[in-house]
Amino acid sequence: MTRRIVLVVLITLAVASLTAMGPGGQDRHCVVRLAASGPGNEPGAVATLEEDLGCYATYAEALAVGSGGAIELPPDTSPATLTQPTLDQGPSDATTSVLIGTEYTLTFYNGSSKSYFASETCSATVSWEVSYVGDAWNDDFESGKGFGGCNHNKKFQDSNFGGASLTCTPNCTDYGTLRNQVSSLRWKP
């Protein structure tokens, strides 16, 4: 009986890791736009729904789509090398869709990624939250970066901001005990 359970767990983990990859086992870079759905769980927080904008072969492609073309990066830009100063070099009128964070399936900003865009940066009056990262990404993130003034990024073990948590200021190369355990997210200034 125990061997069957272990086998089922191993098969489930293998399928989950393949879902985070594109064809041929290559990393995929997905992007969503957060749409406000009401007040969040704490003052100033905005609860959101995700609008799926697709997955792409390169991180640069994903960010171009998420920003409506405002973010133009060389095709070889990797999640590990992107910084806020690089983003700040883009057009100053790119305010309709702001990159606030990217989550990665491996430590040190490697693997597949999911980037989150919002209508405005984090500020003293606005923070963003996702109560559930979705079935395809649940318990899959291992590292993350914050952008757009979102300098305190909290990762939660359970959906709806429950369980153990970790705050990145704004980046974490490794979620440690929360590695492959993240189910909800919050970005704050």
C-alpha cells in the first residue's frame, strides 16, 4: 500500500513539473494581468482576478505581451538578469500595465516563470493580492522578484493567505521551507 502511495505521488510530481514546461521540456514564460475584483483582505489591498495572456518561449516575449508592447527587451533577457532599472529605461507612459512581480519554478530565478501585471504600481494606498495562484502553478514556485514599487512580496503556503508565509524585500532567490509550497501572493510597497 505504501509503495502505491509513493508511486502516485511521484507520478503527480512529474506531471506537475512537465506542466510548467513548454514543448520539448523547455521553460515557458506565462503572463497574467490582474483585474481588481474588490477590496482585499487588509487595508489598501486589492483583491484580483487573473486575465491569462498566454505563455511564451522567451521571458522577453511574455513581458512585451503583458505590458502591451511597452517593455522591449533583447530576446536573450533572462528572468535572473532583469532588474527594475532595466524596466525603468522603457517609455515613461507605460502606466496601463505595470510588471509587479515574477514567480519562478526553480531557485535563483530559473525555470519557467509567471509574471503578474497590474494597472498601477504598489503605493501607500494600493497593494495587490492573488488568493490562489491556480491549479497549474499551485505549489510550484521556488523564487521570485518584485517590481513596480512592490518592495514587500509575501508568499503564503495556503490559498486565501493562510498557513506559513515568507516576505521578500523585494526579491527572494530561494523560498526555503516554502519552496514548492506557495498557493497565494501579496505585493505591497
